[in-house]
Amino acid sequence: MKTKDEIIKLLTNDKRLRDSDSKLIARFWTNELKAKNINTREITAHEFLTMYVKNKLHNVEGLTRMRRKVQEENEHLRGDFYNNRQTTQQNKMKAKLGYNVNMSCHLPKKNKPYIIGKYDEY
């Protein structure tokens, strides 16, 4: 199974993995080791790290990048903290750019009418 398909399956089956990269990676590696007929309760830390260093396991960066991509494309797989994080980051950027974060979509009307050709009178 491809990495993307495995990530989608894990995020679909267990909502706790949607907000926790460490839990997602642990579950992914557990499944990966099981596919290689390795019992995670019997493998030593040294053996695990040796496999990781020799690229026998998927790396963390690739898995987290794939999780972000999957959640970007599939809104239903986003975690509870996703919207809070996005809204906070967007508000910070808007404030940094000088926008009023609590700005409404309603624009106030100007008291003076706009006259075409007389740009200094409005």
C-alpha cells in the first residue's frame, strides 16, 4: 500500500491520530514493522534505530508532510485543532499586514458623492 493510502486509512479509522503526529507516526511504524513480520514488543530500541538509520522505515518528515497534504485535500480528515490553528495564524498575518482582524464585510458609505475627474474632492 502506498504511503498516502496508508495515511488516509489511519486518519479515517482513528480520529485521535488527526491532531497528533507522534501518535500517527507510531501507528504507521507499528503497521510497517508488522508488515515485515517484526513484533514491536520484541524489537529492541537499538534494532529499531538501526532500521531507521538504514532507511528501512519511512522517515518522520515524509510522513508528516504526507499527513499535511492529505488533510489539505480531505477536509473531513482534519483534526479538531486544525481550524483553530488556521484561524489563529490567519488573524496574526492579517494583523501583521495592517488589516483589522475583526473587520466586517460592510464598508461604510462616504458622505460626499464620488465625482469622476475630481479626485481631490472625495
